[in-house]
Amino acid sequence: MNFSTQGMVDMIYVLGASDKNSLLAIRLYNQRHPDRREPCRKTLDSLMERFKCTASEAYEKKERVKPVSQFLTYMFMNENDIFE
């Protein structure tokens, strides 16, 4: 289960307040938000790395390159290209 956007923003604030100490940040997060799920250390570390790279809590969307099938390649070929 993923954390909400607001939850991740709160984690970033807590990481800043704890001077990037993830174990201390977990304790602070639990004190400030006792009704929320507790993040693990790995979650906070990966969130911090993501925030450093993108300056955002959002995941990077990777564009997929869809391969063109051979059928489409042959459709657009010239007759002279096929028989040469």
C-alpha cells in the first residue's frame, strides 16, 4: 500500500527536522501523526533520494517506447525496396 501525497510531504518535513536521520524521523513522524501508518527506514531513504533528484515527492514517469511490428514496417515500404 502506498503512502498518500500528504503523508510523503509530511515525511519530507520530518526528515528535514531530524537532519536527515531516518530513524529519528520515524519517531517524530509517529509522534506527530499517531493515526497514520509507520514508514520504514528504507521508505524514508528512498523518498529522500527521490526528492533530491526530482525536487518532488512524485514518482518519475518513464515513457515506454512501443516497438513497431514488422507488419507495419512492410506496410510502409516501397515495392521497389521489397524486391531489391
